[in-house]
Amino acid sequence: MNAISDLMVEPMLEWSPLTLTDVDELAELAEACAWLDDPVDRPSGDQLREDLSDPRSEPERNGVVGRDRSGAMLAAGWLLVRRDDADHPRIWLNWLIHPQARHRQIGHHLVRWLTERGCEWGLEAGVESLWLGSYVDTKLTLRRDSLIAAGFTPERWFADMHLSFDEVDPHALPDELCDGVTIVGFDPERHTEQVRIAHNLAFADLPGAKSVGRLDWERSLSGPSSRPEWSFVALEDDRVVGYALSSAYQQDWDAQGWSEGWTDRIGVLPSHRGRRLGQALLRRVLISFADAGLEGAGLGVDTGGADSAEQGSAAVSLFARLGYQEADSVVLYSQRCEYHDGVLRRVEGVQ
């Protein structure tokens, strides 16, 4: 395992710790990669700065930058640490390789360095086990191969779906609101914690699902892309029984050719399923997008693993009834480390 003082990822570039002063160059590198890759997720400079400013991330310890002899940034990798579960934290791998440098197998070396650094972090933190993961577009085979070479395996599958307001008028969709339930706009001060609790309950029966802690939840709702005005909650006796939370990823709009609102999270409590609450929430969301002058809508669907395909299929069917169409697909790759008396053991086949 590499010591953190050892920043030699591979010999063709000069490697140094990643710092916040690198964010502008990092954003330029992300743009160069996106020009070729057309990825589902296009991180903006604001998003990168927010992620790396998180005190849990410690980019100077958990990130590296690779430059050529002229000083140009050709590669970068960093870990995002999430510690809501103190004994079983989750670490996300992120990396970028400039298109002109990809033939050098730098990605394989960088992902392996990040994996080893993540496991080393777990040893330093004294945790019992550690989950490491990364999302990969199915079309980006080089990224997939780098993860597989470092010991990662597929855990979950996701599909992105889009809807065009040229084809669907949200105002014409039927209002499916059920008796005893009201839908109101999401109020961050009143509803944030209630919706987090509802979210964890809504997905508790999904195989492999992990509860979202308060810190990560609040952070996700306070970012620059979050749009409370396009988000809604379903209430029954002032209790949140369903929710739909939306964002605007404006950095994607030019590349994709249209503006759209994105629904990050939607869920209904198990006790209230089968009452078309999800459809009612999305109708309100879509109307808010259209009234804001956007051209369409998008969302990501957790289609599950092999043991939850039926649930994923039901979600896809729900969104398809409203006019959403499947587009890109993404796979979550992961591995888990366990520590016994200071000795690391990697667990195969995370589920």
C-alpha cells in the first residue's frame, strides 16, 4: 500500500497533491474530458470547489494532480469521504484523464492509487469496514476497465430518462392526488429533516440501499444546483409521505442542446404506495419546470441489481407513463475493505 507521502502514481507525469488552488485548472480538465466523453454527469467549477472544500475530503491528503513537463494538468484524482456511519464510511473515487493522455494507461494507475489511498484512510481512521465506489457511464469502457482492474465489481444499475415539453404538456396530465393527502412546495426550513427520514423509510426495503445521514443530506440540498422552488412534498396530517426534490445542472444544457429541470430524488412511503402519489408529485414538478421556461425534464432511475430488477422495472414504467424516455445508463462499481487487528482484507462481490 502506498504511504501518503508517496505521490508516484506512475512515471510519465509529475505528481503533486491536489489543492483548492487547482480547481480552475481541474474544471478546464473536466471540460476537455466532457467534450470527448459526453458524460451523464458534467461537474462544474462550483461543484468541484464545493466538493473539495468539504473538510472531510482533505484533497491534499486524498487527491493528486499529474502534469506534463510544461506544467499542463493532464490527470487528477481525488476521494470524497462520507462518514455519516462512523464505523462504515463510504468513499467515492473521482478521476479525470485528458483525452490526449489516455493511451498511456494512466487511468489504471490512478484508480489503483486512489483505491489504495482509500483503504489506507480507513486504516488510519480505525474503522471496521470501508465501502469504496464510483459511477461509470456504460459507454465509457476505459473508466470501467480501470475500476475492474483495481478490484471493483458492479453493484447497481441506473438509467437516465428525459421528457421534452414539445411532446408532453404537463398541464394536461391528469391530477392523481389521492384523498387525505396534499402536495405543497418544499420548504427547506420546515421539511428538510422530515424528507430525509421519509427517504430512508421509502428505500429501506431496496436491497443494498444505504441510509442517508443528516450531514450529507443537508449538504446535498444546499448546493448551487438545488432548486427548492421546483421541489414538492406530499403531506398527510402534516407528515411527509412522499417527496420529489429537483435541481438545475446548467453546466449540462449547452452540450445536450436543451434546458431541463432534474429530479434528484423521488419517493413514497411503503404505506402509501399504489395511490399514484409519485405520479401526482411528478406532475407538480413538471409544471414547475415548464412554468420556469425550461424545455424538458430529466431524472435517474435506480433499476437495481439482479435481486431488485422488479422494483426498477416498476419505476421505469411509472416514469414512462408520464412521457419520460430512457437514454443513458450508468453502473455503480464498488468494493469493500474490512480491517481485523490492523490488517486489511478486501471483500469480493459487494451487494
